[in-house]
Amino acid sequence: MFMDIFSSFDDNNQVFMSLYMLMWIFSLMTIVLFSSSYWVMLPRWSSIISIFKDTVSSQIFRSYGINMGGFINIVTGLFLFLIVMNLSGLIPYVFSPTSHLAISLSLGLPFWLSLIMSAVIYNPSSVVAGLLPMGAPAPLNPFLVIIETVSIMVRPITLSVRLTANMSAGHIVLTLIGNYLTTSLFLSSVFSMLLLLAIQILYTIFEFGISLIQAYIFCLLITLYSDEHPH
């Protein structure tokens, strides 16, 4: 029995007849049925990699990051890594890396810092000029520079916290629904049990989408940060 709601992230916790594996089987069966037409295409692995790479490449091609050598390969690798980590966290009793701030911050901070350092080394005057918007009133210049500096400094924090919060919230909701479903097997009616079962299946499928979307948003924001790199 969980001591608190965040105990669901402890892989040593065991719940009697939790049926987590049953929920996964039902959810995976639903996803396979809806996507069965795609999986007959060969080669499957290269097709999957091409989809992810084309998705990230289409965004980078619209930004200044296309002029930075190797940037597209790094962001594509990060996109695939985040997808695998986010999806692996949905497996019952499996450690969820991206639901912990230390992991997310270790991914966001180096990318943000590398873009800042590259911009300062490449064209420091352009970086300093970017702290002050064009046409700003002279009396407000010191305050605008401070505000812009703070907004740039908090980027890695917001980038990491967004990913962590979304993944953690989804896992907590799945845990709560699973606990109520386990209780309904013994105390509730058949209708309540089937209703909770349907909610659990649909929310698990929803979490699959959230895992993909959060990985895309993480890489999208890093790509947008590259637009401020000096030309």
C-alpha cells in the first residue's frame, strides 16, 4: 500500500492484484489494432527512424539551427532518446527517468548553455545588443536588460520543469486509477469496474500521445532558442 501519492515512483512498491500488466496488454492491443496497417510496411525500423528524423528536421529547417553544423543530428538523437525514456516510464514498476528533475535538467542545461557559449564566442556584441529590444525608451533600458537576462537564465529551468511535471502528473493519475480499479474488483459493481477499466485504457493511450508530444516540445523549444544565435 502506498504511503503517499509520490510512492508510485518507487519501484520497490508492490500492490496486491494491481492489474497494471493487464491494463498494459489491453492498451497495447488497442494501439496495435488501430495501427496494424502501418506495421505491414518494410523495413519497419528504418521507417520509424525516418519519421522521427523528418519531424525534427522540418522544424530545424525553418530555424537558424540549419546553419549550425551537426545541430540537426544532435536534436534528432535527443528526440528519439526522450521518446524512448518517456514511453519506458509507462511500463509498470519501471523507473521513469524523465519524471525526475535531475534527469530533465541534465538534458536541458547543456543544450541551453552550449547555445549561449557559442553565441558569445561567435559574436559577443550581437548577444549584448539582443538584451535590449529595438525602439525601447531610454529610461527603461536598464530594467529591460535585467528582465531579458532573467528570462534567458530561467530557460533551462522552465524547459526541464515542463517535461518533468507533465510526465509525473500522468504517472500519478495512472496510479490512482489503477488503485481504484483494484478496489472496485472487490467492493464495487460490475458497471463501476468496467467504467474504471475503460478510463484506465483510454488514459494509458492518452499518455502515449503525451510522451511523444512532450519529447517534441522539448526539442522544439531548443530549436527556437537557436534562432537567437548570431547570424
